[in-house]
Amino acid sequence: MAGRAATLFAAASVSGDSIFSIGGDLPVNRLGFGAMRLTGEGIWGWPPDRENALKVLRRAVELGANLIDTADAYGPETDELLIAEALYPYPKGLVIATKGGNTRPGPNQWVPDGRPEYLKQCIDKSLKRLKLERIDLYQLHRVDPKVPMEDSLGALKEAQSAGKIRHIGLSEVSPEQVESARKIVPIVTVQNRYNITDRKWDNTLAYCEKEQIGFMPWAPVGGTRGMTSAALEKVAKDHGITIYQLGLAWLLHRSPVMLPIPGTSSLAHLDENMAARKIQLTAEEWKTIDALASQT
């Protein structure tokens, strides 16, 4: 499988997709893949169909997704193990981004833990599960309100100096938090909730654009809330696409630093998602879509 995936990946990676260079030295196709949905219900345990999960991961790479986002909290642990099972030895140029700093008491439960000693342990365990000598992009999953951010980032900086991680990112943060973090360590990505009908973090996106920091929107097609807009549904239907494809195409159009990471456990939905990068609309059409979306 590895040889076949590498060949298909190489072909897809030069297919003309727009590229963003994370940290200045990690070029990725801007439409990536979020692996969270490959776990069990409640982002807990193994998937009900493990073989299908492996197929989805391999297909994502075949279609040109060379940025795969995961976290030690997905499963927990099972998501990282699935990625290694499906894709190791990894094709050249594949960037696996993982996260640490969120604990999982149970299904659909998330409790931040930004203690330096805990994060150091997380990094070592992710390296082992992913079968990596160095993690290309390691993200602080959540800022822990009980731990000074400089302490949490200090642990990541130490791991970076030791060669365990290459670049550092943050999740669910304001421009002020990113600015503060950059005084401690270089920040190359931000991962906040963002989509065509939920633009709460427009200010953080604007900051990332200004500083050329990659913006990885989670829930790019609405997540469990979905995207409900009769007006957008009609626009999508008129163009022969789904509202989710429209949402992904809008994200790619919205900003050159945007790195959407849609996730799914369905091969059919994966193919649909990845096809969104081929959608071309006129400036006037995008203007109309923006106006409609702002009314939702």
C-alpha cells in the first residue's frame, strides 16, 4: 500500500492545488483532512469499522491531502494509532499535525490540562504512537485557564529544542493570546472553530493573515451543528454542488492562509469534500454568497 499511496500522493500534490508553507518550510495543499471522526461515538474508542477507517485515511492521501490533523485526545490515542497503521511508512511530504493538552474523562468530555509535565509526557507518547522521530506540527489543544500559558508553551519549546517537534501551533485563541505566545516561541498555525456560517474568530483570522500564520478552521462545514441555510442550499444546488462543498470552497476563497481540515468516516463524503478545491466561482458570485451567509 505504501508504495501505491506514495505514487498517487506525488501525482496529486502537483495537481495545481493552492499551496501554503507552514512555518516557511512545510508546503501543504491547503485542503487537508481532519481525522477526529475516525474514532468511535463521542470521539471515544475504536471506530465501529476499523478497516473502513484505514481506507479513508489512505484515500485522503491518494486524493492529495498532505496535511492530516489529529490529537492524542481523539479516542483517546486510537486516532494516532490508526494513522500509523494506515500510512506508515509515511509518503514523503506528508505532514501529520497532532495536539496535546486535553484530557478525556469519557465520551464527549474534554478537560484541558496544560501542566508542563503532562505535555512533555503527551509529546513522547504521540511520537511513539505515530512512529515518528519528530512531529512536524504540535499544537496546544486548549489553553488551560489553571496554568500560565508561558508554562505550557515552555514545555513545547523545550521539546522543540530537543528535536522532538518541529513547529508549534495553538487552538481556540484570540489575537492577543497568539501575540503573547509568540513572545515565548514561534507560532506557525492557529486552529479555531470557523466556517461560512460561524465567523466568531474573524479577528484571529485577520491577525493570521497579517502575520502569515496558517489558520486551520475546525468544524469547517459546521461539525455536529451542521450548516443550515436555505439560501446557501439553493446557491449550491444551482451550481450542482452540496452546501458542504460550497462551504469548503468558500473557506479556500476566503483567505490564502486558510487550511481547512474537513473530517469524515465516509469514503463517499471524503471524495465530495476533496472535490471542493476544484470549484471556481466568479467574484460577483462570491459576493452574493457572502451576503447570503451573513444573513444566517
